[in-house]
Amino acid sequence: MNSAGQLAALLSRELPGQVHEHVRLADVSRWRIGGPAAVFVEPTSSKAAARVMAIMAERPEPLFLMGDASNTLFDDAGFSGVIMRIGRNLSSYRITSNSIWAQAGIWVPRLASAAGDAGLSGIEHTIGIPGTLGGLIVMNGGSQRKGIGLNVKEVLCADEAGHMFRLDREACGFAYRTSSLQSRRVAILEATLELEHGQRRSIRRELLGILRERRGKFPQKLPNCGSTFLSDPEMYKHIGPPGRAIEEAGLKGLRKGGACISALHANFIINEGGATSDDVLGLIALIRNEVFQRTGYLMNCEVRHLSPEGRLRPAHEAAIERWPEPPLRIADS
Ligand SMILES: Cc1cc2nc3c(=O)[nH]c(=O)nc-3n(C[C@H](O)[C@H](O)[C@H](O)COP(=O)(O)OP(=O)(O)OC[C@H]3O[C@@H](n4cnc5c(N)ncnc54)[C@H](O)[C@@H]3O)c2cc1C
């Protein structure tokens, strides 16, 4: 048995039925990009997820925690270690008075909708974000200039040794589209959110309005990872958001292999079919360079690239490493 087989067998003994080998990451990621993961685990309880953390702490192979991979670019070469998906197997929630307790794998639009149905207001802005609560907390995701951190009361995590502990909002270090959880090797298992009582009807109206606006603004049909680049407040003041800067650089519709800069919203890179991670990274390098030449601002990525060896970093850093000289602007199809 090879080492991936041994690792899968070891994990399977403790998590029967929850471990798979050679899972194509293109099949489980939003961008539909990525080669095979050696081992893929989907724990069915917080305890099992914590156990995976403890087992992997003793192993040389890398571990990556994923929700829905709606902010993650997997590599065409795949992943040499274990991917633990905290998703629908861990998606219970409970509403009490003005707070919601939920497991980290819950689908964010479902949670926003459930809060609205209970007459609780505060997370309407997350209704159109296609990810899990765990991923949203790590990224401090949100829209309308808000982040989920505003509503987080407490997060239950497991550390590398598999010990569970709680963090309050302050300890999560939330800032614009980031949190201190990004630099800690922890699994988010559960969270409690604090909301405000509101009018069910007006919350519903707000949710529908946000969804309608997003449908008109963002590409819906083809695989993508949402906004590729982060908005920089200085650049916003002088030039505008990344989408505008990319559009004004004349890059809308530009293709590299199967990847294309969306004609609807220039900060989205869509997979038109068969896009590779190199196609996406190539477009990222090119966009960054062209926008810099025109505006003097270097944009950084919100989307993060996972290398086959387990290095997770903003995708522009992987793009720069791959193309120290920016690629030529060729509209290859
Ligand atoms: C069409 C579209 C629209 C989008 N719109 C928005 C938007 O309006 N606002 C916005 O903020 N984002 C948006 N995004 C980006 C993305 O949906 C969010 O960042 C989302 O919160 C990521 O959740 P995820 O579960 O997919 O995370 P993943 O991509 O799976 O993971 C993101 C990060 O969180 C970590 N992680 C995930 N789960 C856990 C866990 N349980 N424990 C520890 N670490 C974990 C991963 O290791 C990774 O570092 C959009 C994406 C798409 C495809």
C-alpha cells in the first residue's frame, strides 16, 4: 500500500465511511479546477473533525480545511495530503431568542434565510454568498461593506492537537475580508451569532432585493470564485473598485485557455470550460500588471491558491512566482 493508501486506511479506522481516496478537486470546487487530492475526509461530527486534526498533527502530509472552496483555487497538480471538508455533514443550526448557534458546514444562504424566517436581522448581506459558515468566518466575508465578524459572538475551534476551545469575537481578529483565524492552524467547528429582532416582512424584502441585485451584477451560470481581487481603500478613493479598474484597462472578456475575465463583472474570472489553475493565475498576473501600469496600484487577491504541497496564499503571490515577468497580453482562446 502506498503512503496515501496507508493514511486513508488509518483515518478510515477512526472515521468509517467518511474517507475517500483520489478525489478530483475539480469536482468539489466552485471554479471546477483542480487535480486529485490524495485523501478526502468528510467528518460527520465535531469530535471526528477534531480527531482528524490530532491524527494529522503526527503525520508529515499536509492538511487543508475546506468549506465549499468558493474562495479557493486548487492546483492542476492536485494535493498531496488530506483535504477535510467541513460541509453539509456538519450543518445543523438552532435559533434561540436573538442568537443562532450553527455548525461550521452550514450553507450561508440557508442560514441567512433561516434568520430572516425567525425575524432576526443582521446577516441579510450574506444571502448571496455561496460558501459555508466556517469559510465565511475565516474570510470575514460579507457584502454591502459588512463582514460576518460583526455578528460573531463566539467560535468553537479544534487546535492541531484536536483540543476544542472557544474564541470570542475579539480573539478572532476580524478586519476587512480577513481574520486572525487565517494564520492559526485551527478547524472551526461551530459558531454562535448575535442578531437583532426585526420585522420578518422587511427582512424578507431586503433578502430578495439583495439577491435580485446580485443576479443582475454577477455572473451566475459559469463556475467562478466571486471577486478575485480585494478592494483597496486608497485605490477605491482615486480609481474605484477593482472591477472598474480592470474594465477601464480594457480587459473585460480577455481569455487565457478556458479562463475568461467576465464580461458582466470584470473582477470575476469565469471557467468557460476546461480552465486550468495556470490559466487563472496567468490572468491574475496579467490583470495585476496592466492595472498597475495604468493606475500605479498593485491589487492583491482575495482568492487563495493551494499548492500541491499545502502552501495556501493569496493567488497573486502564486501568480508572481509562476510568472516573475508578467505574461504577454495575448487573447488566446
Ligand atoms: C459567485 C460568488 C460570489 C461571492 N460573493 C462573495 C461576497 O459577496 N462576499 C464575500 O465575502 N465573498 C464572496 N465570495 C467568496 C466566497 O464565497 C467567500 O469567501 C466564502 O465565505 C468562502 O466560503 P467557503 O466555505 O467556500 O470557503 P473555502 O473557499 O472552502 O475556504 C476559505 C478559507 O477558509 C478556510 N476554511 C473553510 N472552512 C473552514 C473551517 N471549518 N475551519 C477552518 N478553516 C476553514 C479554508 O482553509 C480557506 O483558507 C463569492 C464567491 C462566489 C463563487
